[in-house]
Amino acid sequence: MAIQFYACIALLCFEIAICTVCVLPLPISWRRRALEGLSKLWNQYPRARIVTKVTMAAMVGLLIDALYGVYRTNYTMTNPDAVHAIGRDQEFNLELMKQERNAFLAAFILFLFTLIYRFQAMVESVVLLENTIATNDEKSSVQQQEYLQLVKEKERLVQICEERGVPLPPSVQYKEEPIINPAPTF
């Protein structure tokens, strides 16, 4: 096996470990922390992103090379004009098995990378939505307090106008009707 596939096996072990952490029945906070760490690594360190993309491009190259090796070996084995292939079936089968192993290894590495990338993207989206919800909750509580303050001021203005016998300003003359939100129909 070529030296690049030893690096592929190390990368595969790393990806398997990350995927295992993501799917083990651990507390969600632990899994989320691990994926947030990956998201932080991906988003805050552009060099890590570049290294990852270059590594995955190399994996695509290794996959293409392995698939071409599978095609080449299979073609040599089944070509009726290949006189040199007579009596070397075992050797060709061994070469075919190596090329197929390399192709499956590279393909599985790319698959796991895609899976891990999607996991961290989902966690990033969830964190962004949670931050947006927290911000909106803060804004809505401030707006609710402002609204209650305005209602109290209006009541005080109405009371002062009634005590002095002054007509109400046009902006205060309307009656508040409760806002009814109909249930959504599907």
C-alpha cells in the first residue's frame, strides 16, 4: 500500500472518531460542544479550512486514481487480446482487490467528511437561531415594557382630561379593541 493511503487510514480513523462522538448516546451537550468546536475550527481559522479543502481535493484525486486502477486491472484481466495475462489470474485478482480497497477507502473518507461537515453546519445554524431567538426575546420584553408604559400614560392622560373637563385628543379617542389572532388554517 502506498504511503498516501497510510495517511488516508489516519484521516479515516479521525473521522470515524468524530462521527462516533456525534452518534453515541452521550448527553446532547457533549455532542453539541464537540460539533461547536468543529464549527469554530472551520469558521474562525481559515487556514484549517484551506487545509481541509486541499486534503479533500487530494482524496478526490486518490479516488479517481483508484477507480482508474480498478478499470485498468479489470480491463487487462478480461481483455481477450492480453496474452500476457494467461496464468496470472491470482496476481490480477490481488491487484484488483488492492485498487478496490483504495477506492472504497477514499470514497468512505469523502462520505464521512460530508457527513461531519453537514453536522457542524447544522449545529452552527442552531446556534445562530438560538442567538436570534434570545435577541428577539430581549427586544420583545423591552417592547412589552414600553407598551405597558404607554398604556399607563394614556390612562393617566384620559384621567387628567376627564378631571379637567377637557376633550380628549383625537389620538386618544379611539377605543382599544382586543387583537384577535385567528388560529392558522391548514
